[in-house]
Amino acid sequence: MGKALIAVGTFLSLCMLVFGSVVYFTRKEDTYAVDSALAERIARAVVSADQTGDPVDLRTVTDFDFDEVTIFKPGTPRAAVSAQLGFPFKGELRYTAESSELLVFTNNRRFVRFADYRGRGAFVGLQRPFATLTANDAVFRVDGGLIRRG
């Protein structure tokens, strides 16, 4: 009976080792998912600002600290995003049908979060293909669906 338990235990340990190796060696690069809740808050803030005339201040829309936000035009390749940020961008947008601009938030040159803008408005007057703004400058006015700095 003891030999059978040792054999079963050894077999199970070997199976776990094989399984762990398969998972480890076939894993993909770690990526960050888009912050969907943040994307929705930004879209709602833009709609509200268009109706009320109040500015959209990204510092009040976010619930985290950031010192810069870089806004990339739709379809900017990941390599170009990484080159602008100065570090490998590992963000993953799995669904892009409603997406337009990509907003990447950093703090001390380190990635914090990213979101996509999912509203009907259009960012205008920004440097293209990207615009880097400090947290203090990340304030927008919305008029007729046009989103402008200021």
C-alpha cells in the first residue's frame, strides 16, 4: 500500500511539473488590458461637458495619480507608442470598433493605465500623431462634439 501511494504521489508530482512547464514555456508576453471603466468615465465626461459647457479635467475623471497623459491618434502602431513613451508599451485593445484616441497615463515616466476614447466627439487641435500633456494641461473644452485643449 505504501509503495502504491509513493508511486501515485510521484506520478502526480511529475504531471504537475509537466503542466507547469507547458504553461511557463508557452505563455505570451504580459500585457495590460484597457481600463474600460476609465474609458467609459471619459466618454461620459465629454458628453456631459458638451451639454453643460463645463471643462473635462482628466485629473477629476481619474482615480489615480499621473503626471502626464499622451494621446495617440487612432491606429497608432504599438512600436510608435513605445518609442514616444520611452518604454515598451504592453497595452492590449482587444475590441476597437468603438475606439478612437488612445490615452496613456504615466507617472514619473512609468506606465500607470491606459484607456481608449469611445465617444462620438473628435479631438482637434492636438499635435499629431500624438500629444503629451502634463496633468495640469489635461483639461478640455467640448463644443458640438469637438474636444479641444483648454
